[in-house]
Amino acid sequence: MVTDLQVLNLQDNDITDLPDLIEQLIALKIFNLNYNRITKLPGTVKSVTREPYPFS
């Protein structure tokens, strides 16, 4: 199930925004959005704690 997803790597995809549905990924532990064009995050993502993860 998508709600069980723990790793989501969307690095380098020219993403400009995220849907509010991202809040349904309750098991997500690693969420990589490096090198995208996002300027605003949904309120639910803003409250997530950030821990560095070394992606290659």
C-alpha cells in the first residue's frame, strides 16, 4: 500500500510543487527532493522533522 511507503526519492525531477495528498504517506522516513524547483511546501510537510541522509 502507498501509505506503507518508507523511502521516496524524487531527486532531480524539476518538480515545482507537492500535492496535499503527500500527508497520506504516514510511514515515510526518507523523502529526497533535492535539485527540484519547489518554492512552497504543503503545511503538513512543514511540520516534519528533518534528519540528514546522504544520497549519492
